[in-house]
Amino acid sequence: MFYRPQDGHGLPHNPFNAILVPRPIGWISSLAPDGIVNLAPYSFFNGISYTPPQVMFSGGARPAKKGGPEIKKDSVANIEATGEFVCNLATWDLREAMNKTAVDGPPDHDEFAYAGLTQAPAELVKPPRVAESLIHLECRYLQSVILKSIEGYGPNILVIGEVIGIHIDESVLTEGLIDNSKLKPIGRLGYMDYVCVDEVFTMFRPKWPQDA
């Protein structure tokens, strides 16, 4: 089949998210200027630079009421105001808790308490880490990029941050390497589907001209 996104796909659900898979989950903790903590998962998330390490996530676009203000996601508003956030790695053991934090609650809703999670202090930024997570990226906000959106919706906002501190629980290391069979990270597929990384294969990059 072929379709133009602007014309619709004719399928039971939008296949776009099911094509770009698997996607890492950006489980973002942030702090509002008044000190309220927010924790939310974002499936449009990834690393975008190695040196210095940088990550991005897209805050998406909430439908705006006709004539009303365009409301930013709490994570985006918090990060733009305070300049800091933490990416907490979502794993198989934390799948249910991660999913609970996706609830569209009011700004003062405590996602940590709601999901039964523990706040742990970060080393270099003010937003807390998810103590139960095994890997954390402490990030300093760099910039927001306003992306195209459709009429009647708030803006799609791409948030970019520099990773300035990394926590790795030593229980997931094997001979100094992160062992995904121990870590069991989860990723986002399309629809309501997820995947757990429990099978890994290795391929070495070819060298020129030896492998030509």
C-alpha cells in the first residue's frame, strides 16, 4: 500500500509509530520552578551526539481548545524554565511503573508516589533520579526546536540536552561492559506494544580496503 499522511492511511491505527521501531524510552524527570517534581516517559527519544554526549526528546503536541492557549507538556515547560533534567532508563522490571507515569495528570500530580517509585538525589542537577532505575543520564538543557504542527494543536517541541553525568549500577556490568541480558531495557513499538531487549548479536564494522 501507499498513502500520503495528510490524506489518511485507512488502517485501524496509525502505522507510523510501528515503522520506526524499536525506540528507546526517554523516562524524563524534571523539576518545576516551584519545586514540584514531574516524571514522564517519551517514546520519541534518542541520543544525537557522542562527543559531547547529547540527547533529545519530542514533547509532542496536545490538542488545544479552540481559542485557548497552546499548552506545553509539563516536562518541556519545566526543563525550559529550570535548565535541567534526568533520563532514567526504563527496564523490564520497571515496565508497569513506567507505564503508570504516562498518566495525563495535573501539574501537581506526584508521578513518583503514584507509580510507587523512590526519588534519589542527582549529583550535578536538581531533578531527582528514579532510584529503582539502573542507569541515569543527568542533563543540562541546551535548546528547544519548534517543529511543524497541525492546526488546532499545540507545538511539537524538540528538547535537546547535554549529558553531564552518568550513573551505571555495577550489577549490569560484565567485564566492564553494559550487559543487556542483565539490564533488560525496554523499547517502544507501535500502538500499545513494547519490546524487551533480551537477545543481542554482534557485527564488527568492515574496514577499508581489507574487507572490500
